[in-house]
Amino acid sequence: MLKDVNLILLTIRLLLAFLFFAIAFEKPIHQRALLVFLTTLYVSLSLLSYLHPTKARFLKRFLDALVLLPICFIAGDKILTLSLLVPALFYANRDTAVSLTLFWAGILLFLYTGGVSSLYYLPLLFALFLASLSPDLVESIRKERYYIRKLRASYRELSKDLSKLEKESREKDYLSFIIDKAVEDRSPEDFLLHIKEKFSLKRIAIVPKGEITHKEAIIDKENTALYVPVFFEKGCAYVIFYFNTPFELYDREIITALEKSAKLLNLYIVGFDDHVKKDSVRLAV
């Protein structure tokens, strides 16, 4: 839809440019040179705003007011001044500020170039402008915009709900997998191997500690690892999950699932003997 509107606007501007070129060759040499230069500039900027509508948003809106006004003023032709009404009518139901600016500038320039006799044409000019503001057309556009806004709001809500459902589904899948493996596997090595394969981890290690003062997991961005403190019946240890990429450290569903899997090691491990050297890897897969 936006491409069609931009194409229509470009076509309108090119048709007006052809009119300016035709009238320019009827003017004296100096006036002709100015008209040809400004018309060429008008065409170039019109093509630029069509090819890059987002970057040239300001130029697209005010190009006609910035370039058409000097062209009509230099031409000094009453009929040519009416060309300002064309973009004014185009913007009547899209951008009121631009439309009114072009309309009143065209009226004043029309009176300036045509003199007192131009007053006879004012009712016609106002009628043309008011015709473009047809209530039926405005109402249909208003309803269309209202429906589009409602659709956008509904789409945003659906996207949020879908994202929430997908998150809950992943969490349920991870938790179900961890519990199943905790029931099926007979050794901590088998359990950790399944966890490693499920989450595509680089490595898992268990390091006994003499004492752990905090119970929160630690994310080590430098080593791309997650340290989860686990408190056994005898002593405590860090279960360290090594990731392949740093981006995985920001996946809250995976981090939460790994923390829960580390806690389930209490089903396999009671603790470590006193002669086991602290801060050294006791088990790794």
C-alpha cells in the first residue's frame, strides 16, 4: 500500500515537472534557465524521496512547498500556480499541515499573479479543496486506520501470549527431561552426560569446596561457564557447566534448567570424603 502511494506521488510530481519544462521554453532566457534548474532539482529530489522514503521522510512531505513555490513565483503564471493545488489535494486526507500550507500558499500566489480578477476563481478553488475532504472518504479512512490500530494491538498481545506460552513449554520440556533422567539413570556420570547432550554443553565438572557462603548461581562470562552451588549431606561443591558460546549465558530457561539439574545431584551424591582435595575436579564429563 505504501509503495503504491509513493508511486502515485512520484507520478504526480513527474507530470507537474513536464508542465514546468513546457512552460519554461516559452519564457525569456534567464527566466527559462531558472525554471529548468529548479524543475530538474524537483525531479531529482522526487526520485530520491521515492527510492529512500524512510530516510527522506521530511523531504517527501515538504518537497512541494520548498520547490514548487519558487517555480510558480518565478514563472509568474496564474495557471501554473494552480499546480500547487495538486499536491495539496493529495495530502488533504494524509497530512493536514502540508495540505493547508500548499493550499493557502497557492491561493496567495494565485492572487499575486492574477490580480483582482483572480477573486472570481476563489470559490472554485475552495470547492476543489473541500471536495477532497469528502466526509465519506474521511470516514472510511478513519475506520480503516481504527481497524489497523486494533489489529496491531491484537497482534502485539498475541505475540506476547505466544512468547509466554513458548517459554512455559520450553521450561516444562526441560524440567520433564531432567526429572525423567534423574529417575532412569543409575549414576551421576550418566545423568550429567544426558544433561550435557540435551543442552549441547561443552563440559560439566564438579569441584568440592570447603565452604560456600552464598546460594546463588554465578555466571562466569570470561570462561563462559555457570557455577551452581550444591549443598550435599556432607559438604558442598560447585557444579560447573561450560557453554560453547557466551550468548547461551543469557538464556534464562536453560540457566534455570541447569540449576535444577545440579540440585538433583543430591539423589546420587551424599558428599565427598575428607581426604578429597578441595578446589580440584572430582567428576567431569
